[in-house]
Amino acid sequence: MGRLKVKTMKKILVSLLIIAAVVAVGIGLVGPGTAAYADSSGATIWTDKDDYGPGETVTIFGSGFNALAEVTITIERPDGVIHTVYAVTDDAGSFTCTYQLDGIEGTYTVTATDETNTANTTFTDVPCTFSITIGTINEYSYPYPTLTNPIHLAGSASAGPNFPGQLSQYQVQVDWGDGTIDPDSTVNFVQSGNDFSGDWSSSPDHNYATGGAKTITVKLYHQKPPGAESGDAIATAIIEVVSPTVNIVVTTSPSGLSIVVDSVTYTAPQTFNWVVGSTHSIGTTSPQSGGSGIQYVWTSWSDSGDITHNIVVPSTSTTYTAYFTTQYKLTMATNFGTTSPSVGDHWYDAGTVLTISAPSVIDGEQYVWNGWTGIGTGSYSGMDNPATDKVTMNAPISETASWTHQYRLTVASTDGGSVTDPGEGTFTYDEGTVVDLLAVADSGYQFVNWSGDLTSTDNPVNITMDANKTVTATFAEIVGPPYVPGCFIATAAYGTPMAKEIEVLRQFRDKYLLTNPVGEALVNFYYRVSPPIAEFITDHPTLKPVVRAGLAPAIAMSTVAVNTTFAQKMAIVSSLALISTLLVIWFRKRAVKVRGSAN
């Protein structure tokens, strides 16, 4: 009873397997395009696929054989080697077995027999074929023109039949030929059964640092990291790349100053398009004028180079900046002595705070401090000396120290009188002051002259203070007629002893009359008799024009005597003699004519 149940169960299982196999074939679960071959007895065998990849497992199915029979299955490889496997059919005469491929490529022949029924089929072990192409470079197809950066690649790739691994494992590596390898590109692969195909493109695109011929290698790879395998497929392209250029800006801070690039002078900023890797010279000059009282002094370059230096053009656009410090001019001046900073021009960085001073001036002279006069933003005007931290260099500045220069006048007199104006002693006056001097004689004395730094017989007189001076009034006792330094009659006629005509008469007196006894006697006689006449003229003003007319010949003669040279005097005398001779001759001829007319 128990044995009957076991047989019944086996039959049920075999029936289910047959039904499942039939359904699988009907709905295609055993793989598309599988081949099944049967002999005349009705036995049939087939495989789950037509084609296999190296190392795959082949599943072999059979039906129509004797029930519960042993089936011998022989697999003849492409190289002629025969492998044998065995299977037992079920109650319906069906079986299933497997065969492991070992890398022999080609067509395999499978034969199954139960000694009564025989069937055969074939399958192939075809390796997967990988391919990759470089379709366009910068959208150009082969042959490629000379290209410029950046370089963009685009192409296609495929694999089949029966590509190994998973589609997501596949990637494209780009070796740009200059040491740069990009492991991943942008891929768009689509699987169709056991094959895939699609497009790829470089990501990122590439910029060559130098020009020339470049060999690009692309690899379709899977499973291993980039660079660790030769690649499932490889493609190469040789291109010619134009030497790359970049924009280089050379400028200054502040902008607008002078730069020297490759020995040519420019005004910053300037933009140059240079080949990457080429060498150029950049520089500047220092100091540079920024207008009246302003200059710019170079401090550094942004790349830390010397004031003039060479650069190797980088692969990316770069700006090179020459930095300058702004300086302003301080002009120091004084009307006397020195200053600190010293008299003259000095340059200081913008914002510098200064102390200015005007030290004591020349010994032996007196000066009065008038203060500073400053011009310009940040300057100082005032009385502080020193002016501590009072000047800020925010613009061109001038600072002038002002002093009033004073001189000493020492006034003295001899016996017989005194100086009443300004008095006697030492007095201090500003430079350029005109000081009036008046000497008054004591009774029995008369004023003679001034001596020292003033030589004159005038009284009153003045002196200009342009140095320290000493003046002495000299008096003498009156012996005989008093010495009168003026001309009484001429003074009365002209109304002032300062008239230029009277000065001419004084000079004639001093130069020609007082230098000999006869002239001195005439002068003394004049001084004795002229005072009453002068007083009369003063009391009768209407006489002044008449007296001036009478004095005109004497003044003219004195002017000629005083203001002409000896040669000029001789010429005048000769002319007067000639005129006199001509007049005598004329008068004689006139007289003869008159006498002739009378007879």
C-alpha cells in the first residue's frame, strides 16, 4: 500500500513538471529564440538560450522520451571534445540538466538519447563584443581641424551579446594625454536584452595648458576603478591644439598710473591676451607725479615681484597690480633763520601727522615771533612754536614761519649838544623803519655833522634801519661866525631846507667853497649878512618867486659843477667861450653897420 502511494506521488510530480515546461515554452520563459530539435520518434531537446557568454551555465530541456528512462546527453565542443551528462526522465518522458561552459568559443552540438528516442540541438558560446568611438571633438567630425580650448568629446559605445555585469557598472574614462585622466564621463547607455548601446560625452571638458599635438585615449570599462584595467574597448584620437591664451590685466592702485610692459609704457589698466606659458616683463616707475604737490611711491606688486620682473603666463586669467603709496609735499619757509623740518620741500605719506617748529634765529639780533601761516587741507596757522602734531598730510601743504626782524640803533653825541629825537641811548626798530634824528646844540656851540653809520651834515636827518647802527652827533664851539649848515636866503625863497635846489647849493659849498680859504671867507661873509635878508623875504612872500628867479643862474652853475665830469665841464666852458666869441664878432659887425649908416 505504501509503495503504491510513492509511485502515485512520483507520477503527480512528473506531470506537474511537464505542465510547467509546456507553459514555460508557451510564454517564453526559457528564453527567446531557443532552438528545439526532434527526431521522427517525437523526442525533442532545447536550451534556455541560443547564445551564451564565456563561463555561463547552459540549461538543457528534453521531452518525448520514454518515461522514467535514463537519457545520455553528449555535448560536442567547437574544438571536438565531447562531454557527457546524464538525466532521468519523469513519468511524462521529460528531463532537465545543466552544462557549465569553460570558455571555448563557438558552436556546441547537443545530442540526447534513451536508446529508443534521439534528439539534438545546438547553441553558441560567443564572447561579448565591446566597442567605443570618438564621434566628434568640439562638434567637428574626423578629420579634425586645429582646435582651441576647451576640448569637448562626444561618441558612442556598445556591448553584446551577453555583456557581463550590470549596466550601471559601465563608464567611459578619458586620458587627455597631458597627464590628466578623467575617470567618469556623461553616459547614456540603454540595455536591450543582453546588449546595451548609447552615447557618452566628456565631463568636464578639458583645457590644455600648452598647444601642439595631443593624443586622447578613451576607455569603455566596467567593475574595476579607472586606470586599473586596459578597458573593455579603447579608442584614440590625435588632435592639434592651438596654443591657449588668457587675458592678463596689468594695473595700478590707485588706477591710472604708468606701467611698463615688455619695455613699452602704458597707462593702467591694460589688458593683454597672452599665450599660456609665455614669459613677459611687467614693471613700473617710482615715484610718479600725481599733480602739483602729489606723488605716488611704489610699494609692491600683487605677485610679490620686484618693481620690474618677468612673469610666466598662467593658465587662467590673472590680474597683476602695482601698489603705490600716496605722498603729499610739505613746503617749509621762513623769512629768517631755520625751520624743522628744514626749509624746502619734503614728501610724506598721506595721513602722516607732523610737528613743526622754528628754532631761535641769529644771535645778536632781535626777532619777534609772528606765528605760522599754513596753506592746504591739514595745515596749521597759529602761534604755537613748536606746533606739536598740528599738521596732517592730507593734501599738499605749505607752512611759513613769520618773524619781525628788529635792529638796534645806538644814538650818542659829543659835548656841546644832544640828540633830542629819538633821544640818546639804544633803541629797537623793525627792519625797514625810517628813524628821524634831530640834534640840538647847546648855547655857544653849533652842530657840525653826524658820524658812525650815518655821515651827513643835515639836521634834522633820517636813517633807515636795515642793520644794527650807531650814530653820533658832533658839535663844535662857535669861534667867529657861526657855522651854518644851510643857505638862509635860498631856504626862505623855497620855503624848506629840504628843497633839491638847496641841496645842490650845499654840495657846491662843501665841494668848492669850503675847500679853500677864499671860498670859506665868502661863506662866512654870506652867513653874517644873509639872515636879515632871509627874514625880510619870509615876511614878504611875494618876493619869493623873484628871489628864486635870481638864484636860478647860481643853481644852474652849481648843478653843472656838482653833477658833471671834468670832460663835461670842459665841453661846457668851450661852448660858452665859442658862444661869447661869436657874440663879440656879431656885436662888432653890427657896430660897423650902424656907424656906416650914420655917415
